[in-house]
Amino acid sequence: MTVNLDFFTEPTSVVLYGISRKVGKTGYFIATNMISYNPRHLYVIHPEAQEVHGIPCVKKFKDLPRDIRNSIDLAIISVPVPFVTDAILECIHYNVKGIIVGSGNLGLTDIDAANNEMRIITALKKQLNTKTRIIGPNALGVFNNENKFFTAIMTMEDYPPFTSNSVAIIAQTGLMVSGYLIDFLERKDIGISKIFAIGNKFDINECDVLEYLLDDSNTKVIAMYLESIVEGTRFFHLCKTAINEKGKILILLKPGKSNLAKQAILSHTKSIAGNADVIRAMCSQLGIIQVEDLQEFIQACKLTSNIPLPLGNSAGLISISGAGCVLLADLAEEYDFTIHSLSEKTIHQLKSVFPEWVDISHPLDIWASIEQFQTKSYNVVLESFLSAGYFDFIVMCNIGGVRTGMDFEYIRKLRIKYPKIPIILQIFGGFQKKKQKFSSEFELVGSEDYIPVMYDLRRIMKILSKMVKLKNKLKRNC
């Protein structure tokens, strides 16, 4: 690993700028999270206070104890914009390893910001043995699930930890360490290893973080929300290495196709959006799973981190509704999946749970079977498909209804018995408690019997098609 960012994810000494005593302010949350993390050394730079929230304060960086003053791992800066650059320069002077700049900019005007950038660059060039690295400005920073280190603007103490880590997120938005992180923690259907909210990328960019994550054994999937890509050639080669040599699955959401979106990106991050056609071609060539919006981004994280890549494109399609079969058939054709006719052996197995009058075909409508055999129907149908030998993955559509309960234990055992065949459960609405029951029974992150419970049929088929294409590329590269 050539890029070391451990001082951002597991710092032993932290200095805080801009800490507030007021509950709900940004600085209050940062202080609360640092107290919870409890590094070996924790100080606040404050012009007046002796302590804030029990954290000792000093007026200037030079007032820190001499034995740790030149060995600080991380400084977190959340002060008004006019004071940001001086705080950064102070940290650089004392060779702080990493700085997170939560403040929105380096100057009140573009001219001020440009001048301050040059001051910071000049200071960095003067460093001899240490190269201070900077995340931001406009960055909410880092979440590390392994040690619960968290720099953003909400507290983590009320949310349960995951039992497994598998997805790392690199994002040019604070949404991933705020609203969506709450979703991850409350829903508990995606394991998170690390999140980097990198902001405006004055220094640290997506390539630095991607290179850092290549050898992270807790990360299976690296998901990226990037409004711009600043080192195209380096990014391409890192993605290629991640997929072909490190076995990582990459997901990319690259917004900004429209002219209006490009203007919004320039306003948000002060960077150029990039060429959508080039990005699309790169994703196709390398096997990066490119998604179109944040909802698809999250669903791709869920699928890729919790089920194996399908070995081929043969789809096993099961639905509680005839309409579901029609929708599945259309989507299977649209995304170029193979739909096998059921073999005589499979039909014979299925007849044990179907009325005689039913014409058993594929995609398979199982409502008549459920009416007569209820939970036994799901067991027999799913096991028949899994044992058939010609399905690479199975999508089963159900309802969160009164008569649509499943034998959860039996189906989890089937998932373990056939580990190479992904099973996805899709729900066509129903009672909220019933849907929550499916999730609580099937979506235990890190378990070998995990079955994703999802609601958007098109997204399921679209993401599966990209997973199949990635598997095919990996086969060719072997």
C-alpha cells in the first residue's frame, strides 16, 4: 500500500478547531464523537476556554504539550471561513499528519480562496520529512466502523454496530455520513467498513482513498459517488487493479450529465464534471457497476456485498402473481438473461405442490400452489429451482400478506446448501410488519444465509445484469 491514510481512520492524537458548547451545533457533534472515540490525546484550540465538554483547551497550537506537539495525527477544522486558512497553516507548521476541513471554503470570495490555496500549497512544499494530507474543504470526513471513529455532524451512540464490514464508500457528499448512514445503521441490511466524505478535494481525492482501500481486508465492495474525477489515468489503473488483482467490486455513481447538473457541480465542488461517455466506456471496459441514482447506488451496495456474483446469466424466475411473471419475462429479455424451459425432472418435483389443472411453466406463477399448500409451496419450489442445475440465480417475488409467510429456517438452510446460486426476494407491497419480518429473518449482515429483500424489480434485474457482466470479465481475465 503506497497511500497511508490510517491517521484519518484511526488517529491516536486529535486536535479540534471550532468546538461549540451549544447542543446541535456542528462543533458540538464533533466533540461528542471524539469523546466517544477516546483517542490517547485530545485537545481543543480555543482562544478563551480552559476546557470544552471536558476536553482541555489551549489558545494556540504551540501551547500544546511539547512531547506531542509535533506528532499529532489529525486536526479537524470547523471554524468560520475567514479563520480556516490560518488554522490549516498552523497545523502544517507543526507537521500534523492529516487535516479534515469541515468549513465550506478557503475564502469568502473566489479570489480570497485562490490566494489562500497558494499560501497552503507553498507551506506544504516547505515540509521536509512530513507531508500533511488534507480532506476538504466542505468535508464531513470519515466513518470507520472497525473502531467507531466518526467525524461528522451527528452522534453515533444511539445506533447499534454492524456485525460485519464489507462496503467502503468514497463520496463527494456528506449525505453518506449523515442521512444514508442512519439508514445503514437502522436497516442493518448493508455492512459498512469505512466512509470517506471528501468534499471539494483540495488535496485528498478519490484516487488516494481508492488506493488506500485496495488492501483493506474488511472491504469487499468500494462504492463511489463522484461529481468529478480529477486524475483520470490514475483512476482507471487503480480501478483495474482493484477489480482484476484485488478482487474488489466497484460501484460508481457519476452524476452530472446535463448542463444544469454540471453547473450545480461547479457550484458545489468547484470542479469539472467530466465526460459522461468516457466514464461509461471505462465502466464497461473494466466491469465497474455504474448506477444512475442514489437509490440504485444503495441497492447495488446491498446486492454486491451480500450475494455472490452469478456464475452465468440463466435466471430462475418465480412469482406469486401472474403479473409478476409477465414483468419478470420482459425484464429478463431487456437485460439479456437466458430463460430456460423447465426440465421434466423439475416439473415432476413441482407437481407435488400444484393442483393438477395448473400448466407448470417458466417464469413460474405459484399462487395456485400457495392457496393449496401455503408455506410448503415456497420450500418445494425454491429447492426444485436450486437443484435443477441450470439456474445461475433466482428471483422470487412475494407479498407481505396474511397467507404469504415463509418457512424462514428451511429457506435459510437452502441458501447455505446452494451457496453459489444467489437468491433475491422481491416484495410486491403488503403489510409493513410482514415486510419487516422478511428483512429481520433473511438480512443478517455477514451471515452465509443472507437473502436480500428488495422492492424495485427493475433495479434488481439491472444490477444483476451488471454483476453477470463483471463475472464474465473476471473469467476471461483468469
